[in-house]
Amino acid sequence: MIKQSPCEAMLSLAADLSISSEKSLSSWSDGTEKEQEIMTVDRPGEYTGMCRWTVESFPRVKARALWSNYFDVGGYDCRLLVYPRGDSQALPGYISMYLQIMDPRGTTSSLWDCFVSYRLSIVNPLDDSLTIHKDSWHRFSSKKKSHGWCDYALNSSILDPKMGFLFNNDSLLITADILILNESVSFSFDDNNEENFIAGPMPDVLSGEFTWKVHNFSLFKEMLKSQKMMSPAFPAGECNFRISIYQSEINSQEYISMCLESKDAEKTLVSDRSSWCLFRMSALNQKTECTHMHRDSYGRFAADNKNGDNTSLGWNDYMKMSEFVKPEAGFLLHDTAVFRASFHVIKEISSFTTNGTGHMGKFTWRVENFTRFNDLLKKREITGLCIKSKRFQIGNRDCRLMVYPRGQSKQPSHLSVFLEVTDSRSSSDWSGFVSHKLSVVNQRLEEKSVTMESQNRYSKAAKDWGWREFVTLTSLFDQESGFLVQDSIVFSAEVLLLKDANSVSLNEKKISFTWKVENFLAFKEIMETRKIFSKFFKAGGCDLRIGVYESFDTICIYLESDQSAGTDVDNNFLVKFKMGILNQMNPDKSVWKESSIRTYSVLKFMNMSDMLEPDAGFLVRDAVVFVCEILDFSDLKVLASDGDQDALTASPDVSEEDTFRDFLSRAGVLLTFGENSSQPQVTLLEKHIMDADAIAGLLNDLRVYLNDPTKVKRLLLPTKTSCNDRSMLRKSDESSLSLMSLLMGVKVLQHAIIDILLDIMVECCKNSEEGSHCDGCVAATSSESKTKWSEQSEELLELIVNSLKTIDAAVPQGCPEAARRPDSAQKIALVLDRAPKHLQQDLVNLVPKLVENSYHPLAAYSLIEWLQKPKVEPALREPVYNALSQLECDSEVWECILLKSYELLSNSNEESLVATIRFILKTASKCQQLPEAVRLVSERLKNLGADIAEMVLKYKNCDDSLGKF
């Protein structure tokens, strides 16, 4: 598929002129008649003509403009227009020349047009090789009657006697070769039909079929090698479209090329109008029972490409020209070719609001007739199709939503949603850090909207990030779910752009990287749970970047190398560096720390509150400056001998255990052994209990340490052994607690460690699918590959579940701990949906322990919706009901849960029916809905009749059973 660019930049349209149609002689612009007129017209065919116009005494013409007599070609009135000294658009010293075509039916019709291919020439009688030829094409209409060149030729060259253009008393010969297209069109849209259509105002045309017949195709075949042939325009959404035909040569083979173009916007209309269009372009076979040629495509069209949207989409290699013109093929019959464009434009409404700085905004996009559009995709068996919203601008970045209505998998199961960010300045090395929250809005209950949030650094190589499995199609099209209301769906994107600048300098052979964050406070809340990071910079053979986050009011800064796909995992670098927060008021008070890394190192600098003090000098006009100086850089593969290299890669068990013990002890967490050496205990020194910095350091180091599934596995295995092969463990070993379970025994750490484990579970589930990214975000253009997590995901999930089962009570409330992430319920729902079946019951039982009270309503919604999915086994209903009963929700939430529970009555089997009835009655009592619940349960039991099982009979009389509750 190709994008067409404007074919001739030198062309310009002349302003429409007021012309008198009554004069029979050619005239000067002052209205005086010329004394002599010499003009001849040859007409080799009905739709061809060659005009020879001789202008006498050309150097002495004083008039601003002159034009020829009218002459007829193909039933249209044509004439030539010349400005000897150039028109208002011409450069000084140029002659302007135009072809003008008037309404062939007089002035009574305002809607007419015709396509013309033409050549205007100034003949050199002495040397034909010096004759000036210029070729072009244009669709003339009542609004655009003139076309040509404002800078046709230099006046001085034409008037120079030595050049040979002037002859016989300074006469000048101007010729025009004209081909007029013989065509007819028809247009049907929605449920209406328009025959012999000429483009006019037609609002809200969302689908239609435009047919264009060319009745003298062979006349234009040669012209198609260098020019293109265009149909009349037809409306679709906010744009006007037209079919363009031309010829391309690919690998020495001639092809007929076809594309759909958006017609230039009129000056009176808004310039940012655009439409997303699914279209099919066809070459119709005119022989009975012969196959037509079809090709499908889609994209967002705009009247111009100022916003980066398409103005043309199509195919250079649409069809071989030899096959198209072959008489027996049927595509060209009696010199007539028939082309067709059928289209479907999405009906959309979008809005955008931004804050005063312009670096934060919310975009809302409503797509109507969504079911109809999805049905069309099913009918045509189109998968992997992406619709893109209109663009909105955050800072100097162009953003838009990308939605895959049927997902990106071969078997459609989920809606995919991405955010695309590009640089409006078309810079090749641009990079921007963006925090985004994407949502499929629940139009009935906003808190049930599906929302995903992430932070990523966008660039030309990674311009779109999002989620392949955003929401299931089953849930989306469920009429009761609230996502699809009146066949409309609403998407939203909340986008926050990091305003930053960076520079790299080399001083005394030391690399210094400076990163200035200019809207630091806008990201403060994000840094409490996530990180922000700079673009990569080069140091030796390694790509490095700075990352910043906050933990327990401590600002933490780290340096890391590029670990993305495509980097050499065997590279082993030692980097010594100095990291600093620059004091912008007094550089001598800047805070510096030194460290060295192989891949990752976290430095805790200072209290965030101290750094943000107005007079401290670190935050000036909302800007903070971070500096990293590379003091030394070594390639360990080069430096180490074979023996040294072995020492560097010595037993990982020893080095990892030492690392783990080290950051435990720094936080005052001691791993001790009592009388039984096989049963270690974790204790927290009393003086450290209230030391937020120490606890924050432990949790941050723990997250850094657990960046590899092998390390996660070690902490989850029983403590008696460090063996990685579980098959070698004795049964008594398996009963021992893991180090992670022991750490969760420390109440002040429990909440944060649960967060860490939930993140790892999400990691395992998401990376068990193709093409998932470690943050749940994936680049839409990334290759589909499985990460290192996917190979061990099931085993890790089982180990984590076993560790979480050791929690002896609900998650502690009120302990001094890091801020909780508000999406724990959403994470659990994701894990439940994708975890192995044998772990699902344990995960359900853990929900009341893992979710904070304030998020119990979200957990309740997630559980009941998960239970309604067809793939969930009936045996899991009772565990889910038990988990729901332990959650704390208000009556409004229980009422919603109750309504969902009624739907489960109809497909419950014997045991699950008893559990469902019990849960319905309990839930109804919490929201004062017992009478209605009793009525519905009674109806269900009566419908079962003789098929009712004996174990259900005790609930046959619902009134009697109420006493049980």
C-alpha cells in the first residue's frame, strides 16, 4: 500500500475571472478588440483538440492579460489565458499561462466538472528543440475554471530576438493539446441512490458505493505513464474522496495503480476535518459471470497532511496493465473501464481538554454504530484492523488513540487499545516520557470502566504503547455490561507528558549526562508508585539512563543499562559513576553520591520534602536537574582472563544470598536461626520499625533484586535449601517456609511485599502470552516473542500462591508502609482470568486477604464478573461466594452483585445451585431485597419441577429456608 504525494508542486490555480461570454473576438483585459485574430483548432476526435493561437506584436502588448476565443472540445468551451508580465502570483519577470474551461451548458448550472489532460506550449519556429512544453491535468468545475502556471517562462527569454520565439512582426505562437475524459458516475449511499451524481453538500454520509465509468480509456493510456486520472469527488464523513488511476512500473512490469484520495478542503471549511474509512477499491469485469478485482484497505484521511494523516491510500501494483487491457479479460470493454469505491466511515465525536501548561490533557472519543462496524469486519473476515482517532496535542507531541476492534490475535477475543505519540516537528531522534491512563468507559457505572495505566518513553522506534488484551469482546458486547450503549462506545486517554531536556558533554575524558525535568511536581504522585526515566545516553559500548522514584519521602535515583530486546545479553560492563541532584541556586550545595554498577544500582539521596523546600535550591520554577558523571567504564569481557571471568561468574547461590542478606541487614531485618537450624526466622530491630528510610530502602532493593524469575524462585522456595531443582526436595523441605513468607510475617512489610508478589504474578500471566511487555504495555509494532518469565510462569505462580496462603490474617491496616497501588483488585482479576485452573480456587480464597477494605467493591465486581464467564467451572462458585461474603461493601454494591447473581441461577447445576441460592439470600438480606430474591429463587425451583435433585429439595420452600439466614 502506498501514500501519494502531490504530483506537480509547480502548478498553481489562477483566481477565477469574470469573463464576458458574448464577445466573439479575443480581447485585451481593457475590453478593446484586437485588429487581427489568428487561431486554428484541429479536432482529431470528439474528445481531443489542438489549438494554435498566434499573438501578433507580443512585445508591445500593454494589457495585463489577454485571452483567446472560445473553442469546443468534447462539448466544453475552452480558451487560453496569458499574462505577458505575469499575474499576481508570479515571480517578477515571468509569463503566466492558463487553460480555462467554462460551463458547456451556459450559466444555468452551478454543478459541473470535467477531467482534462493538457499540454501548453510556446513554439520556437527556428528550433523546435527549444519549444517550451508543460503538461498537467486537472478536474475543472464551476468553482475551479482555470489551471496552469503562474511562472510559465521567463519573459526575457521569450522576448529575446536571438532565442527565435518571435516571428513575422514579433508574433508569438501558443498551442494547446487537450484531452477530455468521457465519463459517467453513479453514487449510492446508506439506503438512498443518486444517479449521475455530481458532488454537492451531503452531510453524514457514512457508507456508500461510488461507481466511475471511463468511456475513452485508451485515449488516456499513454498519459497515465506520467500523469494521473481522477474521478469526480464524492462525500464520506467529513471529507470528499475521489478515485485516482495512474500507471507504475515495478520490476520492469507495468501495473495499473489505484488509490483513494481525499479532496482538498475548501477555504470556507474547517481545515482539521478528517475521517477514518474502511474502503474497497474494485475494477469491475463487464463480462457476465466473470470475477471482479477487489482490494481492501483502511486509514484516517484528512483534507491535507498537516497533521500527519493520509491524503491518499492505495496500491502501486493494483493489477498488471497487460491483464487489465486484454480484450478477452473483460475489464476494458468497448474502450470503457469501470472502477468502484465502496466505503464505510466511522461516526465519531471527540473532545479534548488540557490544563494551563499544555503538558497534561484528557481526550474522549465516542465511536457510534460500533456493532454495525464490527459485523462488517466479521463479514469480510478482517482481523488485525486498527482504527485511529483524530490527533490531539500534548506539549509538542501529537497523540491519538489506536483501537483494534477485533484484537490482534488470529482468533478474536479481546479489544486492543494503544496510545500513539509522535513528534509534530518530524525530528528523527525525538524522545518523550509519557504517563498515560487509557479507558473503555462504562457509560452506566463509571467506576466499572476498564482502565489501564502505564508510563513509557516514546520515540520514533517505539511510538505506540498499549494493551493487546484490554477488555474481552464478550464483556464489551454484553448489553448489560454498560460499555455499549445505543451502539456507541467511549474511549478516553488521560495523558501527562514529561517536559524534559538533556545534554551530554565530555570534560577531561569524563562523560557527563544532564537531565532537566521541567514539570517535576506533576509527576510527584506517580513517582510514589512508579518510576520516571531519561532517554538513553552512550557511555563506551553501553546505553545507560537515569531513573527516579520516591519511596517513604525519599528520592531514589538509579542508573541502568539497556536491557531491551536486541541488546547483547552477554555484554558485561563495569561502570563507575557519580550521580547528583543539582542545586540551581548554589551549585556548591548540590548533593552527589558515587557508586558502580554492572547493570543496576539504586542511590537514596535525600528526603523529598527537603528537596521541595522553596528556598532549598533544588526545585526552581518546577524544574529539577539530575546529573550523572561516568568516572570509569570497563568491559569485563576484555579485562578478565579466563580464570578471572570464572571468578566473576562464580556460584550465583553464594553471591545472591550475600546480596540478599546485605540489604536485609541494612534495613535492620535480621535472618536468624533458633535452636532448630533448619527453621530461620526474620526479625525487625525495634529501632528500625519507625525508620521509613530503612524500610523504603529494603523494599526498593527487594524490587530491584527480583528482576529475574530465577531470583524470585529462590526466595519462594523452602528456606532449608537453596536448590533450584524442586524434584530434589524432600517432603519435609517443602513444608518449610520460604524467605518471602518469613518476610511477610513482619507486619510492617506485609502490605508492600504483597504488592510486589502481585506485580510478579501479573508479569507471569502477561508474559505467558505472545508479544506482552513487562509493564503490561506493548509496542503495537513489536515482534511477538516470549520473555524469560513465560518459561517459568506456572511454577512461579504456584510458589507465590503457596507463600500468600501463609498469611494468617487479613492485610494489616494502619501500619507505616509505602503507598498502596489502587489497582490490586484489577491485578487479581487479571491473574484469575489467566492462571492455571488448579490454582484458581486458592487465588479466590486469597482475595479478602490481599485487597484493602477501600477496594473491596472493585474486588466484588471483578469476582462476580469472572464467575459469569463460560470457561469458569461451576465448582468454583461456592469458593467465590465465600470470598464475596468476606468483603465489606455498602448496600448499593451488594444490590449490583445481587443482580449479577440472579443470572447465575439459570445455569447452575445441583451443588452450585444450592450455593447460589444460599448466596443470593444472604446478599439480598444485606440490601433489603429479600422478597424479590425469594420470588426469583422460587420461580427457578418451580421451573426445575421433577428434575430437581434431592439435595436441592430442602430449599424448595424458600419461605421455610429463610430461617437459615
